[in-house]
Amino acid sequence: MTTNKNAISVFALGGLHEIGKNMYAIETERDIIVIDCGNKFPDESLLGIDLIIPDMSYLQERKDKIKGIIVTHGHEDHIGGVPYFLKQFNVPVYATNFTLGLIELKLREHKILRESELVKIDASSNITLGDTSIEFFRVNHSIPDCLGIVFHTPEGKIVHTGDFKFDLTPANNEHSDIHKMAEIGKQGVLLLLSESTNAERPGATPSEKMVGENVVEAFMKAERKVILSTFASNINRVQQVVEAAKKTNRRLALLGRSMVNVVDVAIKRGYLDVPDDMLIEQDQIHELPPEKVAILCTGSQGEPLAALSRLSTGNFRGVEILPDDTVIFAAGPIPGNEKAVTKIIDNLYSLRANVIYGSGSSSGMHVSGHGYQEDLKMMLTLMQPAYFIPIHGELRMLHHHRMLAESVGIDPDNTFIMGNGDVVDIENSSARQTRRLPAGNTYVDGMGIGDVGDIVLRDRKQLSEDGMLVTVLTMSKSEKRLISNPDTVTRGFVYVRDAEELLKDVNRIIARAVSDVQAKNNRSQWSAIKQEIKKAVGQYIFKHTKRKPMILPIIIEV
């Protein structure tokens, strides 16, 4: 921070150069206001990791300044890290009705709901956190109750769009508040933070209503069961499935814990209208004729334990996909998930199901919730910011968004392409990017948060690729010598019965390494012995197998 009491700092701890774990903050001399705290899921290189959340060490050092966290909407990449955030910072959470419902599910699971302060807001709310007054505006996205945020600071207005698109015929009739956005822009916006997910895609995002029409058509054509998989949080899509089931006189079963939980929240909070007799339990599916059944399930991203994946391999107890059943993917694969989704599609074809997949016009079963280039340009035109930070996207997306901003008249020198930890300081209504904060990933592995780092991941990678070799040496405590031959065990390296000679040679090398160390030092040094064993055995194994297993010498004194 600068010495100017009115100066503002804006930074991201997640969501830049990546899709996921969004976390942004605005800092003044006395206050910090956090926007979103999401997670992202690990790729196959992060062995054993369950979730990735932002590194919050900078906030931890300034925890007394944090006045609250505002959540723009209920997607995992915006709320997935909230329970971990609240365990460190017990501050109020401000979110809309539906978003709070999803957050409550997480806080209950983490057993911190009772001590958490949840404050409901909507597009007409006005709140004050510290010295900053804040208002909101409605945006349209693929989940209900999404907000953009306006921060009224002494330096000027700072606007965060949240995730958005401009759907002029939204399925839930909740239109983006374009008039309010225009009025905000007319009053003057100093800095705009706007999402960049689809900055590479020309045109305007298709309307969600197109999907509803195609879902109804597919339901009418289906001769047997219909199984449709989509994001549980896409309540507008779920409502359209309900309408299609109603028009084709089908009962609807929900499979997958997240689908059941989110639909329950949506019904209780008034975001989903389901006829009283439509929903059936899993064990009732086989009691009805197949042409009278529809199944709504999780697993559109190829998650191995999700309902659709288990259905595709015949491992979902009590429910099976039979020839001529219709399976619909009503979601596009997130980048990185294509291979897993393709595997499920192949499995479904092997079951002789009719499979409808592919995003956009190829199937008509999915449209993005993120604005294409024309949507992004419209937001820029409405807000007319003096300065611009493209957020929520990989590096190429941020650069494309910068070019879009330039095309609508924003000075390219006033656009900041930032990474996580980069800071834009605003003083006397002038913004500059000059410094960095600590930022990165925190890995969640089971109950452990942040205790798995690069060294542990490197060891896991080595174990997964070449296995391990453990050698146990029994040594005399008084005479400092080997009492018996080394006992060597391997896991994931070689099959012992096929490598008896190799392991005999390894044991001889180990015994020789112990003798060499003792001869050099004229006394026994356990650390030196272990190092020499690792070196000698590693060289021998690589020469004969071209593998590098993890070598663990264990010395037992008797």
C-alpha cells in the first residue's frame, strides 16, 4: 500500500492465467474486501490431491483488515474454497439466496455452519464494508442469482462483473440489468474487472431457450429411457428437463449426490418448479415402463466416480443402461476433461445406447454461460472504464479480451494483463501495476490443507512411474556391522519372482556399500551409509533397467 490514505490496491490470488479458484480483493489503508473464493480440480499430474484452493498467506498476515467476502454466484470455482477461507477468517459472507443455499451445504459438511455469519443480498442491496459502500447489479449466467459488484471508493468506482453473458431470452426470465449497467457506466467507472472465459469465441452467446427446445425434441423421439447429464448447478437446464419430462409424461429420477443436494436447495428456495408426483426414487426406475422414465444425473465431465461414469460401465447398483436407451450430454467438456468424456461416450456406444453429445450447434444440448466476444464488448461499452483488468481466464483469453477492449476505444496502455499476486495500485485516480504479492496454490489432500507441497508431489510422481525399493539392514549396535544379509522388498518396480538375480545383485551392492563407508570413516555413520546405498543401488538399477525407483534404506540396530 502507498502512504496516501485514499489509495486503493486491487489484486487476485486466483483466477488469472487459469480457469478456476477465483479469488480477488480490494485493499485500502484500513480494509480488505474479498470477492469469491473458489477451487479447481487437479489434473492427473497432481497425484492424490483432492482440491486446489488459493494461497491465502497474504490475507493471513492482514486478517484483522478483512471486513467480509462477497460471493458473485454459486459455481464451485467461486465458492469451493469458502469453507477453508472461513476456517481462517471468521468474517461475514455476502451472497444471494441460492448461492447461500449452496454455501450452507458446504459449511454443514465442514461442520462450521453454526459459527458462520451468512448475509443475504440481492441486486437491489446496498451495503457498507469498512469505508467502502457497495451496490450490485443482476447478470445472466448458467446458474441462478448472479451478481456484478460496484465498489464506491474515494478514487472512483471499481466494477467486478462476476461471470456473465447477455441472454435476451433467458430460460428463467431473469434478464441482465442492462439499464442499471448503463447508468453505472454513465456515472463513470474508474476500473473494470471483467471475465474472459470466451474471449476467443466470435459472435454472441446463444440463448439457453434453444437448449430447452432441443431437449423436448429429444425426449419425444426417445423410445426408451432418457438419461441426461448436466451440471447440477445449472438449474435453468434442470427446469427445462423437468418441462420435457412433463410434456412426454415421464417420471424423473435423480442420480448423484450433488444433483440430489442442489435440486433440493433449488426446490426449497423457490428456483425450481417440479410437479409433486414427478420425482421418483432410484429403486422405482425398474417398476415403470422405460418409455415413462427419465434420469437426471451427474458426470457430464467424465468424473470416474460420478453417476454417468458408473452407469456407462455397468457399476451403478440397481440401474442399468440398455440398448436403445437415449443418453444426452447437456454440458460441454471443460478443457482438460475431453479424454475422460470421450471414454464414457465409447462405453455408452458399447452398451448400444443412442448418445447425443457435443456442445453448441452440433447437438443443441448445451450453450455456454459465459459471454462470447460480442457480449464482452457490450459490457465494456456499457461500463466505459478508464482502466481495465481482464480476469477469469487463461493467458491467451486475457490477451484476446484486451484486444476487444481496444476495439471499443479503451486505451491499451490502460489495460493490465495480470497474474495471480500482481497488484494494481490506484492513487489520485491513476492506476499502475508495479508490485507482486505472494500467491499460488494450496493443495487439499483428505484432511490435510497445505501440507502437501512440491517435494511430496515429486515423490508421488516418482513412485507412480518407477515404484519403490525398500532395503532393511539389521546391524549390530555394539559392533557396528551387518548381522545378516540385507532384506530387499519392491513395490511397483519389478515382480520379485521374475527378478531374483537382479535383487541378489542389489543386496550384494548394498553390503559392499556398507563396507566401503565403514572403511572410509573407520566407524558407522547411518546417514552416510544410507546415502551410499542410494547412490550405488540407483546407478546399478538405472544401468540395467533404465528405471529410477525410490530407494529407501532402513537400518535396524540390535
